[in-house]
Amino acid sequence: QVQLVESGGDLVQPGGSLRLSCSASGTIYTPNALGWYRQAPGKQREWVATASSGGSKVYADSVKARFTISYDNAKNTVYLQMNSLKPEDTAVYYCNYKPASGAAYWGQGTQVIVSS
């Protein structure tokens, strides 16, 4: 079993920044990937970014120039630095843990609202 705890969601003005954190605990296998997804009201959940325990990072085109993902292997924690936030970034952000083999796990989500 793996537990994921997200934090950092908040209300922020357009153009502002936020940093989300996701800490994984339990039976953590390596290699693995920790990633972020988001779900806006009335929309399907979409992938945002993923970082692997081996150091690779990938981003959705919609956030590539504005968001930065980082992975602290010692803490089994992934961060998502979000800059130049737009109203369309408003969503519940979910953390996802996926080992190289085995089941994936989801966190409960953290709310990000971008509004003036």
C-alpha cells in the first residue's frame, strides 16, 4: 500500500505562483514515477507532468513553459512549481504514484483556484 498526501493548493491571482507537494509513504518501489494530474469542473482528468525516480521529467504542452516538476528521492516527495498561473489552471490537482510494475495510487487532491 502507498499513501499520497498532497498540499499547497490555494486561491491565487492570475499571474501568480504556487508550489504543490506530494509525499509518498508506505511500500515504495523503485524505479517509479510520481506525477501530477488535474481535473477542472465538468472536465475529464488530464495529465500535467511526471518525474521519475531516475531523473526524467515530462510535461504536458499546456504547462511546459510555466510549470516545473522536481523529485526528492530521499523524501519520496514530488513538487510542482507553478508560475504564471492562468484561470484555466483552476482545478483539483492529484498526485499519482506508479512503480515500474504494480498498481498505481492516487492522492486525494488539492484545490487550486486562479481568480482575481
